[in-house]
Amino acid sequence: MPGLDDTTRGRILFGGDHNPEQWPEETWQEDVRLMKDAGVNSVTLGVFSWSRLEPRPGERDFGWLDRQMDLMHEHGIGVVLATPTSSPPPWLGHLHPDTLPVDQDGRTEWWGGRQHFSHSSATYRRHAAAITEALATRYAGHPALTLWHINNEYCTYDYGDEAAGRFRRWLKDRYATLDALNSAWGTAFWSQGYGDWEEVMPPRHAHYLKNPTQVLDFRRFTSDMLLECFVAERDIVRRHTPHLPVTTNFMPLWSGQDAWHWAEEEDVVSVDLYPDPRDPLGAQHGALVQDMTRSQARGPWMLMEQAAGPVNWRGVNHPKPRGLNRLWSLQAVARGADAVCYFQWRQSRQGAEKFHSGMVGHAGEDGRTYQEIRQLGADLARIGPHTVGTHVTADVAVLHDWHSWWAGAQDGRPSTRVEYTDVLHAWHRALWEAHLTTDFAHPEHDLTRYKAVVVPQSYALTDTAIDNLLAYVRHGGTLVCGFLTGVADEDDRIRPGGMDARLRGLFGIRTLHEWWPLEADETATCDGFRGTLWAEEIEPDGTAAGTVPYKGGELDGLPAVLRKGRAWYVSTLPEPDALRDLLARIATDAGARPVLDGLPAGVEAVRRGDLLFLLNHERDPVTVEVPGTHRDLLTEATLTDRVALGRYGVAVLAP
């Protein structure tokens, strides 16, 4: 299948969502002038245009889009053409209420916003296919068309009657019999046994705690139904343009779709990324999302959306300080992006997102935002020929699985303070601050190329995944697992002993007596550090070669950290510096090395291909020691042994 390299052709794609239908046509020429001045070479059209393209059922209005496509081609700007199916027109919901999603309380989600469609509605799917077919037929041969963008940020749940019917069919395919479903769901508990398929429903509003495996399966079902919608539209455009790549934009770490599975169905993996500019760990969040997206893509990927300035959906929406947009954009390139795009090109004057920034803000071309966009466009043009198609390599893998996350997020868990994404961020942060580049991987992926594999938390593991981890260690790999790993199987059935016996043997654990979750103001004192969030009462079996004990309290003398051979188990969440030092030492002993030694605080170093990216995430200037002579592609300066980085400064060094 075609990929992003077929589209970029040695250029980093630079641009964003363009919504010309919101503006009078005299603005279009002004847009093109500003795009050319900023180095924009790609725009996304049509994301929310269904009501403009089909104002009434079956009536098509393509004239404005024809003119826009022609205008972009005339000026050498490629078009990522979107199917508009994420925001159906009001007439569809009005004439066909069955296309509207229903929440778990039975309330219909009406038009007037966006994403108001039922993924299970046959009527919605039929109309979505029709508008997609019309677009693909009309524009398949247009020379501006470079890539297809299906729908937008798939994120809807539906608990309605049609979804209930599809859920039952999905469950029949998964379990075949009610006996198998009753066993998987543990329906002997609370008299939930099902005797007829029609009794099985989505996990709608309940008096008390819902069946956790029913909820888990509904999450799986939702991901699969949304994927069916994507694949149906993808197959239509592929039939017309088999030479063009197809994507849809992920929301990072959204719990509603198994992005490992989805990525297998895309030609290009793309993501929307909106770190908070006030978050001191915003850059680390960006690095995590970028590493995860690159791993899903198994190579270069596409930053489909980011903000040039403030967003409009936080409680307080701060702008990006001078230089931060450039820094975070180049961070994405460093970690494998071959496209740097935005929502949106021109800031809207009306509607729900008029306070969400654009590449051209309300201040116009004289505004700081646009002037910084111009600088970034020039930077990307300089480094594009040296970066596009090149890869980022990593010695360390972080394991992540949506199904395990879904299973562990149940309501009746030992501590609601334990949020999976917080733990994932903490472990990735430790590696990021140690300047160790990481990939992400699924627990069942081939892990043999990694010198170290870390599992921040994987509550539910399949037998295949457990066997994979054991084989990885048996063949010489170093494995580090965090607390609450291997507790349950894929049906959320607790493993005997509270942790799979194979894993207990791997780590040197005889008995896991109790889980000891910690309160917000509580820590567990360990030998050399303090643990937060969680602790465990573990009895070792005497085979572990090294332990770090708890000191004081109920767990005094019991192991907080165990090591048996190349396998480590960490039964608490060490404070950030301690976790960083622990993982850095383990990774170094395994043969992994930081990208660069002796980096100042706040400086990130990433190698992509032959290039070394240095990124200063601080406001104060710094000097970085880099032995040898290098050429900075951004400035064309030749540098020897040291590199000066200003406020939010970046250097891209070629040997």
C-alpha cells in the first residue's frame, strides 16, 4: 500500500485544516498568498463540510470545492481531502433519528455540535458511503489530491437499540454460545446469568457497579464498530485511487479505540497533539505521544493537528510563549514526523472554536503567531530533504495495551487514585529524562531487538503475552515490570495468587499477600527512595538475587523492588528522580545508552537517521557539549565541540 513517503517526496508536509467555506471567496486569494509566504505545501479540505457538499438529501454542491482544489493546484499546494462524515448535516438527524447516538442514560445526542452519529446505524453508514463515493468519483483524478483523510477523531459511544443489536452480534462472533459468554463475564456473580441473547444489553445506566467484563467487551465492540466505519470509507476511496495513501487522525491515548489494531488498517498513521503550554511536562507528554505514534506507524508518521497558539477547551486557555510552537513542532520531526500540520489555517470568526488559534490568527499576518509560522515553514524546508523517510531507532521499548487499560479502569478497583495513563507517563518521563529514546510495543509484539523492555503497568495479560515476556528474558533481554502487572487474564478474571504464577516465578515471588494502595498524602519509605501511590505485601521465594526493602510500617523488610536475573519487579511508584535513576541504571546495564551524555537540565537529544536534534525546553540559554565538528542545518553554521541553544532553541546537527 502507498505510504507517507509517496506523498512527501522529500518535503515535510506543512499546513493544516483549511475551511474556505467559512469565508467569502475574496479571502481565498489572500489565503494563498499567505500560504506561499509561509511555505505551506499541504492543506486539508472538507473535514466538516457535509452540509455544504450535500445541503439537502442527494443534492450535491461541489462547485466551491472544485474552485478550491483548482486554486491549490495552481499554486503548488497539495490537498489532503477529507470525507466529511464526522459531522452529519442537520437534515440527516431530522429525517433519520436512528443515525443519532444515545448515551448510557438513554438520552439522544442531537445535532448542533459534531460527532453526532451512531457508528452502528445502517442509515448513517449508507449516507456516509454515498457522500464518500461522490467525493472519490469526482476528485480521484484531480492533480492536487495527495492523500485521503477519513472522518475526524473517531470518538463516539452509542448505547442505543441498534447498537445493542450489533453488540449482540459482535458477542456471538466472539463467544458463539451464551454459556461461553456467561463464563467470560462471570455472570454467576449477582445473579446476572443470561438465558437468551435478547437479554444482553450494552452497559447502560445501572443502580450500582456494572459488570466489568461487560464494560470491557463494550469498549472492544466500540473500537471495532468505529473501525468498520473507517474501513468502509477507506475501501471506497482506495477503489478509486489505489495509488494514494489513506489516514485518519488519532487522539493520543483516547480510551475508545485500540490504536494498535487501527494502525494496521491505515497507510499513514496520524495524530492530533495538544500539550498544555503551561504544563512543565508538556514536552514529555509530546515525546510520549510522538514515540507511540511512530511505533504504531513503524516509521515516519503525520502530525495532523496541533495548535499554533491557545486552544478553546481548557478551563483557562493560555497562548504559547514565543518560540514554543517552533520547538514542539521540531520535536515532532525529531521523533519521526514527516508532516507538521495544524488545526486550523485561519482562525474562525464564528462558531464554537473562534477562540481556538489558527496559523493565521485574528491579528492577521502582522500577528506573532503567523510570523512564527513563517519561520517554522522556512526551518522545515531546510531540514526536509535530510529527514523525510529516515527513522528513529530505540534500544528500549515501553509496553502498552488498550485492552489491559480498559480492564484495569473498572469502577470497583483497589484505588481510584491509580490512573493508568499517569503511571505510563511517569515511567516514560523517567526514560525521557535519562535521554533514552523509547519505542512503544504491544505485549505480544516481537521484542527481540530491544535491550530493555519496561512494563509500567499491564493489569490484564493474555497467556500469549506472558509467554512472550518470559521468552524475551530467557533469550537474554532485560525486563522491568511495574505494580499491578499480570493480575488478570483477557476476560478480567483474576489469576490465581493475584499474579500469574509464571510471572511470580520470573521475579522470584512466592506469594503476593495483599495490595496496599496509598493515600494522596501517604508514601512508602524504601531503602534509598520513597514510593508513592501503591505498595504490595510480597513474600519472596528466595531466588531473587537483589531486593530493595520497604522500611518501617506494615511492610517493613519486605521487598519493594525485586531482581531475579534479568527480570525486575517494582511494587510501588518511586518518586520521579528515583524512578529515573533506577530505570537508567537497569537500561545501562542492559547495554542501552543515552543519546548524549552530560546534557544540561531541560535539553532533549534525539537521533533521527544521521541527524542529532538538540532541543532546549527552558527559557534560559544553554551550551551543550557535542564532541566533533557538525553543521547546523537550521543556520548553516559549522560548530565544533559545543552548541549554544537560546530560549526554546533548537539545533539540527549533521555530521
